[in-house]
Amino acid sequence: MREGVRVNVEAGTKIHSDKYVVKWRMDEEYTHNVVNHLEAYVQGNVHTNGTENFWSLLMRGINGTYLAVKP
């Protein structure tokens, strides 16, 4: 997973994520801001609402338009 992040995300980028980053967190290359959803959904300007909204809209579009999606 780390290599996929390096290929697609420019070094120095600010990353906002939830607490599930144990396997790919790379603080030496990225500014990583984490929000723990067990404590709060937003901490200052750190949240994952945009990402969660994107996936929600994508899945709603797929389920409402297509019968199946294959690679």
C-alpha cells in the first residue's frame, strides 16, 4: 500500500485520515493529520467528510445505475 501512496500522492502533501493508518502511515514524507472517530468526527479542520461523501455518492450511483461493476 505504501508504494501506491508514493506513486499517487506528491511528497509533502497534507493527508487527513481516520485512525486506520497503521499499515501505511508515512510521517517522514507527508504531513498526516488523523481524526479518531471514537472521540470526534472533526478536530479543527481535520475530518474525512469529503472522502466519505465521495464514496457514498459513487456507490449510490453504481447501485442505482448498474447491475454489476467488474474490473
